[in-house]
Amino acid sequence: MKRTVGLVAVLVLALTACDTDTSGGGGPVKLGMSVSTLNNPYFVQLRQGAEEEARTRGAQLTVTDAQNDASQQVNQVQNFTSQSMKAIILNPVDSDAAAPAVKAADRVKIPVIAVDRGVNGAEVAQTVASDNVAGGRLAAQELAEQMGEKGEVAVLEGVPGTSAARERGQGFTEGIKAFPGIRVVAQQPADFDRTKGLDVMTNLLQSQPGITGVFAQNDEMALGAIKALGAKAGQEVKVVGFDGTPDALKAVQAGTMAATIAQQPRLLGKQAVQAAIKAAGGETLGKTVAVPVKVVTKENVAEFVS
Amino acid sequence: MSAETFTRRSPAVVWLAENGALAALVVLAVALSLLSSDFLTVTNLLNVGVQAAVTAILAFGVTFVIITGGIDLSVGSVAALSAIVLAWSATDAGLPWPLATLLGLAVGLAAGLVNATLIAYGKLPPFIATLAMLGIARGLALVISQGSPIAMPEAVAHLGDTIGSYLPVPVIVMVVVGLITSVILNRTYVGRAMYAIGGNEEAARLSGIRVDRQKLITYALSGLFAAVAGIVLASRLASAQPQAAAGYELDAIAAVVIGGASLSGGKGRAFGTFVGALILAVLRNGLNLLSVSAFWQQVVIGVVIALAVLLDTLRRRTTI
């Protein structure tokens, strides 16, 4: 009972707050952003990009961390709706589980921008995301070329069932088909984690000693694999990662990582804030913005190190 | 449960019957050697040892806590925090590495003492106190590191190396910590007090054991061991990561229970915990060698954990 009263009070407050804001205008645009996890350098950079853009545009950005928990994320978005946010930036923990959060915002007519991952089963104002499938294809091409278009490849997969693991895997599988001399001999999960990348690669070297190429679906696993390969990394065995994190760029510079597919998390964050400000102003936006991914090798790594 | 029941059987059978977890490990190892020719090689078994080390060290600390009838959910986070503090103070704050290492260990100890204070003097249930610490330690690790990995000082990172071509340092650390655990449990007043508290806390109090002070020591040991585990983990990667060891507390608890400890307290041994950690590592290793699909791996791990503990409870029921 107490809870219901509280809820009603919050709702009433939210509604009145909305009213005053729309009539009054003025003041900085209030934006809410729910990030899937800040437990990962990639999303930390995404947040930094968003915060920088918000500062230059004079918007007031509140960032929350959903700690990879989809239900917590729904709560956070609901809280945003009661804080009279003008637009919400959502970086879904899970593309399917994000739909209720988007619907909650939709009911009070607050536009939602999805960033990095899309939302299934609900309409968002715009999706700002890297092209993971294209990235997987680029990774296959780069790895094949560096391996001389022949040899055995192991794939380190991300957390089973996530869209990133699925799409990168799909792109890689499509891309590697173009090289009949290359055979994928093992595909094992290492959950996007560096320690697991190290352990799984160590184990695979036992069962598949002939591996000369590794595609890791993110840089953390690639760095773990490089640790497992030791002196072989960059020499007999080529490792290609994905994301372009600072540690990975260092490894590319050092020659232990053959290449990484750089996403541009700062740019993703920045574009998401731009889209959110536009949406808050009532503009209609295109369905998707595909932020390009880039192949980073020793030749061009200097461009990415800031 | 005394050994007299088995006096007429052969010693090997007695030993296996006394160690349900060990029997499970043997079954698992035999099955894997039949399924994969790569399993039973020296290199691979050493790999398994290295991969079990961090879980085992965490689990040794948790063994103390579980024997007293408590639980420690914070060990994974505390491991990450200790390693981050070590790496941060050695690189960003410029402390010499021995001091930084002491600081890292002190952080683990301190986290354990905070847990114990909340439990013994604040009367919080161990589940809640250590759940709070799980969040606090992980959060602090993120705050200090700004969410990014920090390189470990080279001198400390040797803990992740291999001496010669065969002797991995993490395995040595695991064995040393295991022996310390065994000595504490079997040969010291502190260890006997842990069993007494887990058996019956009120009786322990009435018989003159200062329960609150013993709990302080118990959780402090768990925190300290977590710090050691975190430092070994970060050394293996030569990098301290704020998100390291997430979820390891569950592996540690599983290892302790597979090893024959009871979650209601009073039971548990260092050797059992060691075997429990090995079972988990052997299983993960084997699944990789056999190229089992990502989706099925989680199912298999769950089933084996359940079977291992089931084997142990069945054994108890038939032999008592």
C-alpha cells in the first residue's frame, strides 16, 4: 500500500515536472543515459564521449550503470522518465530485454536513442551502432591475408547469446568462406574475458597445436590469447581482436597483435548525445546511424593512439 | 564416520571412499583421457594446475568461512580490488613494488576485517555483509582504476611465470597456500575453534571460545587469501583488471562444497577444497579440448557440479 502511494506520488511529480518544463523551456536539456556496464574499458570510453559532447552542447547528462543486469536497466529507464528527462540514451544490456524499458519511456513520450546495441520488439528514435557484421568480415579478410590465405584458425567467442558475439561470429564466418585454404578448427567461448582467453587458448594449443591464426571476438580475449601464445604471438600465430581498446592498440604497435577491428566508442557516445538532443527538440531522425569500424594494423595504428 | 568402519577393506578403497570428491575427479580424468588423447599429457595437466590456482586459493580462504557456518561472497571483488591497489600504487603512485604488494595484501585483510566486524559485532548475516562488500570492493576497484586495466609491476608479475620449462609459479603458490590452510585447520587453536563454531556456535561460546574474535580471524584470512589470489591472477595477465574474477566467488564456494564441506558449517578440509577446484578446472579444460559448443558447456558444468556433490552425499549415507 505504502509502495503504491509512493509510486503515485512519484508519477504525479513527474507529470507536473514535465508540464512545467515544456511550458517554461530554457535551462539545459536534461538527458539520461543507461550504460550496460562500466566494468569494461570500452563502455567507459563510450560514456566519456557522451559526457564530452554533452558538455560542449551545454546539455545536462545523467549516466547510470546497469551492471549488465537487464531488469536493473528497466528500473533505471523508469527512473529517468520520472526525472523529466528530455531524451534517454539506452545502451541495452540485452537487445531483447530492453523492449520494456523503451515502452516505459514511450508511454510518457520521451524519445529513446539506442547506442552500441539495438533494441528488438520496440521502436526507438534512432539506433547508433557499429557495424559488427561488417567488422567480422573485415577481421576474416585481414587475418586471412596475414596468414598467407592458408592454415588453421581458432575462434574465441564472446558471451554466448549476446548480439555482439552473434554478429561478429556471423560476419567472420561469412568472410572466411572466401578463403578455401583456411580452416576453422576450433570455436570456443571465452566470455569476452582476458583470463578466460588465456585459459581457453592454452587448452586449445593442446588439442590443436597446428593453429596459425586466432580471431577473438573482442580485444580482451585476444590479449589473453597472446599471453598464452607467448613468443609465438605475431610470429607463427596471427591474432586478430575486435574493439580497438588502448591495451590492444599497444599490442598492435608491439607487433604481438596482428590487427584489431576498431570500433569508435567515443564517437558512438558523441553521436548518441547529438541524436538525443535532436530528438529532444522534436526532430525526426533516421532509423539507424552506422558508425564505421576500421581495421587497425601496425601501419595505421598511430592514427588511433591519442 | 571414523576410519574403523573400513578397517577390513583395502587402503585404496578406504581412501577413495573417504574422499568422494577425489573419486569424482578420478572418474572425470579417466573419462577425459579416453575421450581426448591430448588430456593426459604433462603440459596439459600443468595447464590445468595453473587454471585451478586462482579458484583454489580463493576457495581455501572460503573454506575457513564455510567451516564456521558462514559464507563469503566478496572474495572475487576483493581479489580484483587488491590487485588494482597493488598495480595502481606501484605505477601511478610510484611506490616501490614490495610496499605496493604489502598494501595490496593489506587491502584484502582490511576487507575481511570489515566483513567480520559487520558480522560479529554488527550482527549482520554473513550473506548480506559480504554481499555488501562484493559491491563495495568491485566499485572501489573501478573508481581507483577509472575502469581501465593497469599494468602490473614486472617484479610482481613473475608470480605468473614458469620456473624452468615446467614449474608454474601459480601452482607453487596454490600448494603453499593449501598447506598453510591444512596446518591452520588441523594443527592450530584457531582451526579447531572454526570447527567448533560451525558445529554449534552456542556450545563453542559456552565452552569458552571467544567466538567474535575467532570470526574476525576467519574472515580476515579469507580476505587475505583473496588478495593473494587476485595478485596471482593479475600476474598471469601482467595486468590488473577492475573486472577480474567477477563471479569467482561462486566457483570458490562450489569448490569448497564439492570438496565435502557442509554449507551449514562444522565440516570441510583443505584437501577436499583443492580437489574441488581441480574438478572445475579439469572440466573446463576438457570441454575446450573436446570442442564442446558454448551453449552446452554451461549445462555440462552444472550437471557435473551436481553429480560430484551427489556422489559425496550418497557416500556419506551408505557409510555412516
